[in-house]
Amino acid sequence: MTDERLAQQLILLADPAYVHDYLARRAAFLSAARADPALQRVTAIMEQHVEEPLSCGQIARRAGLSMRRMQRLFEKALGATPV
């Protein structure tokens, strides 16, 4: 992680509204993931590669999903598609 990226993340973490929103979204996602095996696979893959994130396409392929299916799962769980 570059120093600039780290600085950006530290600034975001200092904002209570950002932290609250992040925690709420994470809780919603994890709740949905518990109910859906495909989201469980996606979550596990993302956690395994947190230091060197994969692209959305790579995550979808490793989870055995199409990009569109993964987007729909995220949209259903979070109200937004993965970036």
C-alpha cells in the first residue's frame, strides 16, 4: 500500500459518519452472505486477498460466478454493485 493510499484511508477513518456507514454496510453484507453460499464464496475470496485485492472479474471467476451474477448479488445485499 502506498503512503498516499494509507493517508487517504486514515482520513476516512477519522470521519465518524464514514465509519458508521461502512460498519452498517458491512453488517448488511455479512448478514446477506450468511444466507447465500455464493456470497460466502465471494466474501472468503476477498478476505484471502485483502493485501493484494483482485479485480471484480477475478473474484467472480474464482467464485464460479459470472460478473453479472456477482453484481446482482451485491446489489441485492448492499443496494450497490461492487466497484
